[in-house]
Amino acid sequence: MAKSDPKISILLPVFNAEKTLAAAIRSILFQKCANWELIILDDGSSDNSLQIARSFEDSRIRIISDGRNMKLPSRLNQGIELSRGKYIARMDADDISYPDRLDVQLCFLDANSEIDLVGSRIIIFNDDGNVIGTYPYRQKHSDICSHPWKGFYFPHPTWMGKASWFKSNLYQIDANRMEDQDILLRTYKKSQFECLPVFLLGYRQTRLSLKNILIGRFN
């Protein structure tokens, strides 16, 4: 990694997120940790998402747009290939990273070289901004992976991990709506995960369409 490269590459896929994208981007700009690049991956949005992304003037923001709709796993792989940081972090276009998120996760990974991927607890809020709950929590790798075929309590939008881990374990492009569970299932036996006991992200819960729910369940 060159001296000019950022320490963290943040992957932010976007598809028709004009109502929430600005707040998500601002939550990155307000981070205590400043040594990052934000890779915004537009997935063929037909609303004003791309214009909103371009309205932020910051040299650390990179916008990728080719007009195609490739779906989330392919866009994440594209971001992984373009990343320049030692670590890669996930971010969704409708969530909020709390100001100390990157700093806390970066310090943890620097101090615990055996950990490949770290997440955190999340606060769940609705479109009105009201807190409606939290996500089930497991801290240590053995607890996160205790029942792999039943799923992993390890919230995808909070992930930060070694770039080398992501580059060696790309997302399956046909694992739409369950790309996180798939990659964990494929890697948990040879990796080390941990979920920090602090709340570092606000997760926006919106009503999913029946079609999207069925796609995820089928996969």
C-alpha cells in the first residue's frame, strides 16, 4: 500500500436511494477518522441518486457509474477490485454510520491482527427516524458461527475487514438478497470474525416487497 493510499475503503452501493443517500454520505464525512476513501457504486439508478452523490465535493469520494443494473453482489465485487485501502468497510445508502464507527473498528483491527472481519451492534430505526429496536447480538466467532446453516447474527452493513480477505473471498454474483450469509457460510471455517459490543450504525428498516422477501428465502 502506497503512503498516499487511504487506510479504509468504504463501499457504498446505490440504487434509487435519493431520499436517504445524502444522509448516508454525510455520516461518512462526519467520521472522526479521516483516512478513508468512499467508493459510491451506482447500480443504474433512475432517480436523482447520481446527482446527489456528485453534489458532494470531497476528493476522498469516488463515484462509479456505468448505467447498468448489475445487482448488489456484482457491485460489491467491483468495489473490492477498485479499493486501495488496507481495510474495506461496508455501508448502505439508507443507513447512518455513527461518528466514531470507522475509528473504533480501525483501532480494533490494528490491535487484533488475527481478526479478518469485524462488525458492531446496530440500532434499528424507521423512515420517521424513530428507534424501533436492535439486532440480535453475538460477539465472538464461536457464537456468531454456532449454527451456520441457520444463519449468522453478524449485520452486513457494519462489516469492516482486511482487504486481503475480501479480495480472496468475493461475493457470489447469483447470491442476491443473501450475499452476506453466503460469504460467511463459505468462509467461517477458515476465518475469524468478531462483533463489537458497541452501537456504531443506525440501520433503516423499510417495508420490503413480497417479491424481494421471496427471492431471499428461495436463495
